[in-house]
Amino acid sequence: MDLMTGSELYDYIVRTFKRTDKETEIYEAITDTILDLQVRFGFDAQKVEAYTTAGITALGDYKLDLPDDFGSIVGDVRFADGNASWGLQKRSKLEFNERFPDPDDDDAITGQPTDYCIFGKQILLGPVPDRTDYIYQLDYTTVLADPVTSATSSVPFSDIGRECLRYGVLGRIYDALDEDGLATKNYTLYEKEVQKLKIRDLRNEQEVFTVKQVEV
């Protein structure tokens, strides 16, 4: 199967999603899913260590802005306050909502953050920081990839992993819509498809290796 164009993949996903009012969000989710797959399959990426408070400017703020070149977190997000430092526990959006309900309320739980989740190009911290001068260390990779649009001529992974892309995109879209059940279902299917792709990739490597041995 040939690589799909951006518009072809969009149409393929919408046939399952059944909505056409989230075109921008779908293309953004396609790009994010491809970035995730690139990191998982060992595409070249530059590792960056950053210390930030971006987005935390007033009491009640709990959303750290991700860098523009963000690809994927490597290891932990770390909290630092003077000599005190620890890694924050990564949570899914559903787990985060359960542990820290209504973080925007005036009576939200506050304190030194212990948990985080990545959502909507931001890192959500829980509990809500009780100070604005805490430092957060992000170790992340940058992955060079142009955003997928309707004009994209060839979408990576769409030849061998279009189902994988669909489930990853739908998981992100339903997560953003707070449709937790559908998000979890699609994320689970996404992980299964990723494993299939890894097995196929390993088999291809083994086949190439075997052929080379015979030729030698």
C-alpha cells in the first residue's frame, strides 16, 4: 500500500469519527501521533535539557507551557525547590482528573507538585503549585517533522500503519473532548497496533540479516 496524502488520511479517520467540525484538531493529532511513532521507532532526535517556569506566573497557575520544538519527554519531569528535587509521577489525563478534580477552582488542592500529565501542548501540574518560583526540569527530544495538513503529499507510517495512526489520533481527539471511555479504548488499540508494527519491523530486520548471511 502506498503512503496516503494528508487529505486521504483525514477522510479515513473521519469515516470512524463521524464529525467534520474538528478538522484542525485532527490534523494536529495526526502530527502528534507521527512524532510519537518517530520517537518510539528510533528516528533521529536531538535531546534537550531545559529548566522552566513558563506559564506559572501567578498563584493558581498549574499549566507549564511546552517548548515550541517539543517532541517527547525523556525520563521524568523534575520539580526543584532549592536543594529539594524529585521526579514527578506521570499520569494519564483521566488519572490526573481523578486525583486533582477542578484545579481551576479557588479551593483547589495546592502544594508542591508531585504529579503531571501532558495535555494540549502543556504540562499540567498537580497539586496546583503553592508558589510561583518553583523550577521544573524537562528532558525532552525534538523531532523534525512538518505539521501534517490536507496538502501533505505523503504521511509517514500511513502505508504500513494507517490503523495505528487512526487509533492514536482518535485517542487524542476523544481525550480533548473529555470522552474518557472512548479515549482509553482508542489508546489501548493504538498501543496494540504499535506492538504489531514493532514486530513487523523486527522481522524485516531479521530477514535482511539472514539474506546478508547467505550472500556472504
